[in-house]
Amino acid sequence: MLSLLSLGIISTVPVDKAAHFGVSYAINHSCYVLAEEVVKIDKHVALLGCAITTTAIGAARELAGNKDRKDMLANGYGIVLSSTFIVIDW
């Protein structure tokens, strides 16, 4: 039942918005892993720096392109979910 519900929700999200969400999630999480594990930056500083960097990348992309506010919202959701998983250490 849950998978059927999930499929119903996912099918209502436009592919473009899902792509913005996924790419922002991946950039934010990758940045964090690089900053904390490789460069050895403090967890909270790395988290904040990567969230700001990912937001700036998404904003620059939108300003250079079609300037869709819903794309920025999808970017934000990806950053928030990634940051949440990092904070709860999932």
C-alpha cells in the first residue's frame, strides 16, 4: 500500500522539479562529505558552508536560465533533506 501511495505522489512531481531536488541533494551531500571527511572541517561549519554553496549554485543557475521560483524551491527541498539526514547522522 505504501509503495502505491509513493508512486502516486512521485508521478505528480514534474521531472524537472525532481531533477532539481536530486541534484541539489547530491551536491550538498557530496560537498559535506568532502568538507568533513577529506578536508577535516568541523561538522557544523561544513554543513553550513555546503548549504550556502549549494544554494548559490542553484541560484546562479536559475538567474542564468529561466528564473523559475519552483525550481529554486525544489533545490531548497533537496538541500534541507540532505542537511537533515546529515544532522541526524542517518
